[in-house]
Amino acid sequence: MIRCKFAESHVAITNEKDPVARPCCQYSYGDETLPYALEANTIQDILNGEHRQKLLNSFNKNIRVDSCRNCWNMEDSNTVSKRTSIANNLDLNKVGKFQHTELGLDFTCNMTCRMCNSATSSSINKLTSMNEKLYKLFPDNRSYAPYQRQNNTKNILELFDNSDLSHLIWVKLTGGEPFYSKSIYRFIELLVQKAPYDNLDLEIITNCSIFPSTKLLSMLHKFKSVKILLSIDAIGELAEVCRPPTKWSTIRDNFKKYKESGLDINCTSTLTILNINRMNELVDWWRSRNEPKCHHKLWLSPCRQPNWLNPYNFSKEERKTWFTNDISINSHIHSDETVNNPTSWQNILKAIDITDNQFKLKLRNVNKEIYRIIKEKAKKEVDNNK
């Protein structure tokens, strides 16, 4: 029997044109049977619905559902998956109750991260020319397709207001950028009003470009714990290449403020082909600013979409040449995981050039080693096809 706390008591909702309710953020959007969140009256309706019960029945029969393949791939590669990473805070006496949620209130964002897409970033959505070129290059990737946004924030807040939040013990806010969203105040107020906030662990993912207001900080300190997950993929100019256009100096200054805020801060880094060879710089920077036994941690999440940025486009042999002083980080860099239907190196190079042309800082100038390797691989493909 497979146990997954997310499938049993969790709902993940992102604010899209037609927001679906997934068992977790790693669950594939390719499942066309996913229920639309706003068709439910309450969150409990989603947990009791046909789709979720079918998934649980498959797990009871020890069947690995394909839409959960991100976790299976990581576990088969001897790395910790989302399913196994935070499985200890599920109250087994309340299985089936709404205990966990991962929520994107809206897609308002002030940054244009290269691994992001129009569905989750208002800034990316405005880059019409770049998106058109990437969609032409990758016609199967709908995230680059012309996207007409519909803000469902009001309806999502109503869904939570109509739901029983009395069993909530873990809430994660994603984006867009939560601290850039005006809706965060109403949602935090809703949790204070309807959830056992003094027994609730709150996590907020932020790109570290904004530090919350005094009013919001005061509200956050009411919760049992608040974990701020800083999305930092590199340091210096490479950080600006990965997540433009915010300056590294702004990220660095806000990091200092978060350290002094009394909140639990962690770094959650996205591993891509853009930064895989220089993760050692981020690890060293993070450690130099935290005490050796400090509880502030650095987490790594390999990028799987878009496929051209997947770090496992590089072979394990190639990745073994890059390492850090952190065993956990190395386990991701040196994972046995491979890419199904890998992107050609010619198209990867074209995608890098398309995004480079959009932004002030270029990968080709900031991470010359990676750009040179990819360019050589693309040329080799051309030569082999002659």
C-alpha cells in the first residue's frame, strides 16, 4: 500500500483561467480528469470527489499512478521526493480531513524568471514576442501559448471561506509573488478567523525581491510557525540571469531583513541547466551567512518543466564533474534521473538565445562554461545529422 499525505488530505490550487485542484504541485497537469476547483462548493467536496477517491484506491492497490511520476522518478533515483520529504506532519487520525493546502492566490509577479511561464507570472505573460518564439520552437509546450488571464482570486477566497478549515495544520502560499499580491492580507485574515492558526505551520515562497510590511509581519507572527522560502538560484549576476530583472543587491539586502525578522528562513533553489555547474557558489554563500548548526536550510528542486531547462539533459557523467560541499545538494546534481524525450541541444541553444535576447544580462556572458558546452553539443548534433 502506498501512503501519500498529499493525496489523503491535501489540495493544491493555482490561480489559472480554469484552476484545477491537484493532490500536490508535483502532480501532472496532463491528467485531463482533474476536477475544476471552482466547481466545488467546499474543499471537502474535492477530497471526497471521484478523482481523489480513484487515486487513493490505486494507492491502496500499490499502483503507481503515472501523474505522480515526478515522485516515483526521484525515489527510484534514491533522492527524497515530495511525497517522502514532509510526511511527518500528517495527523493519521484525521485522514480525509482537509489538513494541507498549497495555493497560488494570483499570478501577479514582478519578476520574469526564465523557468516560469505565462500561467503563473503576470510579468512573463507580458513578454509576447519571446513567448511566441518559444512556442514556435516548442509547440507541445502550452505554457508558451497565448494566454488570456482570468483572475479567480475572489472565487478562490470564497471557496476557502465556505470550507471547514478547522483541521488545517499546514498551508503553503505560492505565486506569482505572494508579497506582491494585494490578496495576501485577506487570505491571512481568513486563516486567523477560521483556522487553528496557533497550531498552523505557514510556508510562503518568495523571490526575495520584496520585504513584507510591518502590518503583514505582525499578522504572520500569530501563527505557530512561519517558514519563508527564498527562491534564490544563484548569486551575483547569475542570479539576475536566472530570475530577472531584480538586482542581486536587492535580494542580498532583503535576505538580511528576513534574517532579522524572527521568521524561519530557508532557501529553495531551482536546479536548471543555467546554474547546475555553479551551485557550489550558492551553497558557500548560504553557509557563510548562517551559523554551522543553524536551522536555516537550503533545499534544491530540479526543474522538469520546461523540458529544455531540465538539468538532467546533461548525462550523469557530465554532472559528476560539478559538485558542492553539501551532500544533499550533490544527490540531486548527481541523480540517476534522466529525461524522457529529451530536447535537442540545438533547440536548447535556440531557447537560450531567445531568452538571452529578451533580457539585459545574457547567460552566454555570465555562465560561459555552460553556454560553451551547450553550443558544442548543438554543433555535434548538426555534424552527426549531415
